Amino acid sequence: MIEKEIGQQIPVVNVPGATGNTGMTKMLQGPPEQSLAIMPADTLATVVAGTSSFQLDEVAPVCRISNAPSSLWVNTKGKYKDWDALGKAAKENPGEVAVATVGKGGIDDIALGSLEQQGFKFRAVPFAEGSERKGAVLSGDTEAIFEQAGDVKENVDAGQFKPALLFADKKQEGLEGDYTLASELGVEEFLDQWRGIFANSELAPEQLKTLSDACSKVEQDPKFDEFRKKALELEGGFMDSEEFGKFVKDEQTKIKDLGAKYGVFK
């Protein structure tokens, strides 16, 4: 859809690596005017943790395209079919109940850390690919998966997954099921999983503005709105370059503070 607005083709290259660092590195290795990358909140967490392959001043925010809360999802045919059972097991067997995650130091580790402070200690099991994380729950290798609704929609529609715990203080519009809110357990602060488009910071300001303006036009397209609603994205997820740049700085501070609070960043 952005291609239509800027009048140029944008080839899409899916780069392996759940935390997004491989993709960011690949983008930075290309010419500034020819390369973009989609970066999730997890990648920013690795910057804060000091484990990223790049520095934040090397990239320029173009726009934020999505924002969604995360949940712990369980296998409908698994051992634990709701939060009561899953949480009880985590309390009675600290560190033994496994959750499929994206990688060390991501927002999933911070979320699990917030649960640990409430007495629910899970064991994070990182997988590089989303298919591996989903497969781990289906096979019983992990008891749950930390993910957003849009990323497990096919599994939910197929009756394989159901939400057990939502990391939020209110129900998510469109998310069906008898799930628990993390706020009900005493968790007060949350990190949503957002995704944004980034460019090389060496990109000319006028080109950055052109891309940001193109994103703004796409955001107003009914087809994009339809896609966002199907993925159960939060309202107000879009941000242009200027607003997104300020958000990233604030989010960096929030991730640092919560990561320290919950023992993820030593």
C-alpha cells in the first residue's frame, strides 16, 4: 500500500530472527535511500538491554503501524486450559511451567517478570521463529505461548489456542473467551507489542518525510483499517515520524524502568 503512495516498488525480504536484530542489521548495511525495516517492541528492548546489533541513533522512525496487547495462550487440548490452572501450577511449581517466548530480554521476559513478583514464576523458552513457538505449545513442549491475538489468529480460529491471561487492565475488544486480566493479579504496568517502520538515520530528511506522509495516507485506507481490526489491534496504533520518534524515546525509558523493576535487566 505504501508502494502506491510513493510510486515505487518495495520488495519484502523476511529475515529470520525473532527479536528483529538481524533484519535491522541487514537494513543498515544497505543504501539509506533503498532500505527499510519493520521493528517490533522486542527489538527496542534488546537495545535497552545492550544486546542489540545496532544503536538507536543509527535508525530513524518512519511511522508506527500497529499496537496490540499481549496474552498467554494455552492449548485447548493441553494440560492447563485456563489461567486458574496455569497460574496454580506456576505457583506450586516455580520455574517448571514453560512459556514459549521470542528471546532473552524481550517484552515477554518483562511481562513474565511482572507475574513472578506476584508469585507466578514461569520458565521462558525462547524460539527464533513464530512457527516454532506455536509448534511447541501444540506438541506440549511448552504449556503456553506469549503472543498477540493477530499472530495466533489461525490457531484460535482452528480451535487450537485460547487466551488464558491478557496483559492489560481491561478486556480487549474482539477477544473472546473467559480470560483473566493481569491487573486482577496486581500487575499495574504493561508493555504492548507495537511494530514500526524504521529507516537508516542517514536518510535525507525530505525522504523521511515523504515516507511518513505515505504511511499517513495508508493509515486512512479502509483496507488497512479492516486488516487492523481483524488482527485485534488497539485503536490509535498509528503514529507519524515525529510522534513515533518521541514515543520511542519514552518507550525506551519505560522498558528500562520495568526491566529493572522486574529483574530482567541487572
